[in-house]
Amino acid sequence: FWEPQVRVVTPGSGTAAPSDAVVLFDGKDASKWESAKDGSAPKWELKDGAMTVVRGAGDVRTKDKFGDFQLHIEWRAPEKVESQGQGRGNSGIFLQDRYELQVLDSYQSRTYSNGQAGSIYKQTPPLVNAMRKPGEWQVYDIVYTAPRFKEDGSVFSPARVTVLHNGVLVQNNFEIKGPTEYIGLPKYKVHDEAPIRLQDHGNPVSYRNIWIRKL
Ligand code: MG
């Protein structure tokens, strides 16, 4: 068949945003972000084409809210290694403000497997460890399907996520069990579209080239 016709998207060169993406951060302009504490302008450091966690400044989140999406995001753990395990280049990308895809310097550094880079934190480890060295840029390409809820508040279909880390598949359509918990079993609560949130875990992790396509 010929109809409907397929929409044309001009791909970006390399890792640049394709024509139908919303650029969330281009390395200079953080105006699409706000402090998750109080909605004020983010207090992270904006320098050298990246935004970097400032310890104590708190998480930052997008002003816009999202449902299903494709997200491209690049991150960098500090070149200077100061700690081990969860204390080394820890941050995180909270999909819809509640489901954490772990950001961590897992290059030749062990921690619990379901807490290393590319894990859905405390739920499932990545399929492999595709880390580059600390100080080098890492890429996550994420395909996310939001959960659907029934009218009575129960889950119709859980959230699902596929993640490529530096082009290597680390999550393959994983069924998210519920909001990220540090301890205890996750349990879904009804929600609508929600922001992307980046974690301040006290380590100066940097982000750049963030773009999203609503699906
Ligand atoms: Mg984290």
C-alpha cells in the first residue's frame, strides 16, 4: 500500500539531533531545565559545552513532560577517580521522573550488578558492561514506553525500556517493575506524562547533547 505516506525525518550528522527531535540541551542553553527542588533555574555548572552536577545543588529536570520517547543523552564521569563503587561518578537519568537508568563510572570498578552503569537501578543489571574510561564521553540511546493504567489505578501495561550504551545493547525491552526504590519492592502508582530528571549524587558528572523524540 502507498497510504498513509511515511513522514520524512532528516537524520542528524553523527550524534546530532534529527529534524523532528526536541533539543533539550545543546551544551550552552539550559533554559529547558529547572531545579527539581523548587523549579528555579538549575544551579549546575554550565561550562565547556556541558552541564555538570554541583554537589548539593540537587537534581535537575526538564520543564517539559514526556510519555513515550526516544532519548539521546551523553554523559561523562570525572576523569579524576576519587572513590569506588557507588561513590564513583554516580548520577542517574530518571525516566518520567521515577524510573532510574543508572549513570555510574563502572569502568574497572565493581558494585552490585543491578546498580552499575546501564542498570535499571535495583531492578536489573545491564546485559554487558560497555563503559569507556572515566573522563571520556559515554552515550545512552534510550527507547521508552510509558506505563498504562486502568481506571481503577491498577497497571494495564508496565513501562518498558531499551537502552544502548555506546552503541551496545544493555537493556532489551526490559519491563520496569515500578518506581526506583533504594530498599524494598517497587510498586506502581498512577501517573501521567512527566519530566526527565538528572540526579545529583554528589559527584561532578557532566551531560551534553541531549535530544528527545516524542513517540
Ligand atoms: Mg544514581
